[in-house]
Amino acid sequence: MAMHELLFTNVNLATMAPGDHAGSYGELRDAALAVSGGRISWIGPRSGAPAAQRVHDCGGMWMTPGLIDCHTHIVHAGNRSDEFESRLNGATYEDIARAGGGIMSTVRATRAASEDELLAQSLPRVAALLAEGVTTLEIKSGYGLDESTEAKMLRVARRVAATLPVNVATTFLGAHALPPEFAGRADDYIATVCDMIARTDADAVDVFCERIGFTPAQTRRVFEAARARALPVKLHAEQLSDQGGAALVAEFGGLSADHLEHLTPAGIAAMARAGTVAVLLPGAYYFLRDTTPPPIAALREAGVPMAVATDSNPGTSPMTSLLLAMNMACTLWRLTPQEALAGATVHAARALGRHNDIGTLEVGKRADLALWRIARPADLAYAIGFNPCQAVVNNGVLRAPMVSLSG
């Protein structure tokens, strides 16, 4: 039998996998994990560890799957601190959007930025996530609202993956807002979006279904265009009001419904039937000072998987810490620490349609791993503003958690 390439020993594993491991985290203490060909090739007790070309003694630290941020708008130009100040002086999110601010201010900045400028502005935000053990990242378009800029954003997203040690899933979000050149002609713009979908090379399609976004009927047209390309769909659903979006995306077998503060029992039932993941975004809830939480207990009771993500974006969640998002999900909405970690690993993988490859520590899955100096897995959702990440493995390659943006 061939020798394994890399062995991590003297390590406690939070596998997040179903099976015979004791504990809600899939815990395997005093363990070892081997890697070969970029894949996990062996897991078991340290006493039975196989031989390997290189051995890394983890000193009793904890290892989890690499974290997955399954909902971000992290590629964009500029910021919106002026709107942050306006909201603190009494303006609402909808007031700002209707006055031409909000998403459109970022659209103007993103359209004006060159591809290199857009990459340069985005890399530090991504690097902050990677320092906290993130190994997979979803990046949406949606700040172009024309075909050339939407394509530019997706190219930059792929350049992020080529520049930094992270796996990137791309999502086309052309139906994010109505561009000014289509004012009063939302249906015409949706027709344009459907044409863009026919040519996009994104991994999935998303829509902002909301009173200040697009109607369920318009969303359905976008989903039908995605279906014609065999592209999976997801949805910004029920963030500001109940538009029936969760049931709609579930009807199309959607990967996820995201936000969900105004989710109804009918939406929950539809998601449960379809296996659609609920992606919880506490950063936007916190930043907008929302007071209507998602129906966590009802989602839990229905068995709907709950992912947790940063929603990193310039207007409503300028957050680049998935650990903080996990803490917020626990403190604001009473997720358990185990649910929060599952939300940033196994359920986040499912929200990207990649659960067969990442999200748990299991033999055969990609060796995306994070090593933590913690006493127990709950520490990851417990601490505020503290990063215990000691090392990260990306596709079998070991690195320190911090990454360089030069050279």
C-alpha cells in the first residue's frame, strides 16, 4: 500500500460528519488524519496512524473542515460609510435605495473600476477571511447590472482564486437591482438578464426578490432561464418582506434561500421538502438594526439545514469575519455553537452544491482543513474578535493562516 503524503497526528478532530463518532461535532479525540493527492486518505485513532512522508504533530489542537463562506458580495469597488452614517441619522435602507443610493452607488463605482483595480480592492477583504480558516468562498456578481461589468466581476472572482489559496464558487446576480438605464422598465431588464444567463460562465444564478428588487413573477423568469442552462439557483428571499420567495426557489430545487427574516411556515415547509438550505446572514440583521429574526426554531423543527455566512458587502454587511458571523448567529438568534460550526462547514457546502467534496472530514473528500488552538469546538463561536486559527490546508497544501498579497 502506498505511503500517505502527509499525516496530522496528536490532533482532536471535529469531523462534522454523520456516523459513529461520539459527540455532536463528530468528535474524534487523540486522532490522526492523513492526506494524499489533495484528498483525505485516512482518519482514525492516533495509535493506528499509518506511515507518511511528512508528519505534523498538532500538539493536541483541534482540526475542523476548512470553513466555507457561502454568501458574499466581496468583489466590489468603493464603500458606503456615508450611508452607514445616514442610517444612524434616521434614514432607512429603503429610503437610501429609492434616493439612488444603496446598491446603485456601488454599481457606479464598480462599473468605473478597471479589472485590476477591482481585484486590488477585493483581495484584502478575501485575505481577512482566509486568515480565519476559510478555504471556500462564494462570490456573487450583481454590482454591474450590464453584461460587460457582470462578466468583469466574475473574471475578478476567478482571479481571486488564482491569486490566493481559496476555492471560489461564482454566482451570477444580474437581477440584483434595476439599473438607471432601465428605469420604469423592469420587465425589459429581466429579459436582458435572461439573455446574460444564456452566456454566463457562473456556477449558479441568484435574484434579489423583494419590494425594492424584483417580483416573484420576474424571479421565475430568471429561474427558468437558469434551468434552460442547467444552472442551479438560489435566492435573496424574505429579507425585508414576505414575497413567497422561499417557496419559489424551493419549487426550482434551489440550493438555498438566504436572509429569511420574514419567512413563513409555508416557505419553511417548501424548503424542507426540496432540501433547500436556509442561509442565515446575521451581519446584515445586525448592521441594519433589524428586529425581526429568522424563524430559527421552526427551521430547526422542520429539519431545514441552516448555513451561516458573512454576506460580505459594502452596504449592509461590511464584515470579513466568518467567526464573527458564527458568534452573531448564536448570540442574536440562539443557534447552538454546534449549529453555527455546521452552518460554516457541512451546511455551507450543501448551499453551494459541493457537499460531496467539502464540508466534513471524511476519507475521499478534498483536504481543506483548519487547525485551531482551542479547548473545544464551541470556542469558535464563543470568542468575539479573537482568531485562534493556527494553520490551514488547501487541497492538501499546508500553509500559515495569514496570506501575502504581494509577490
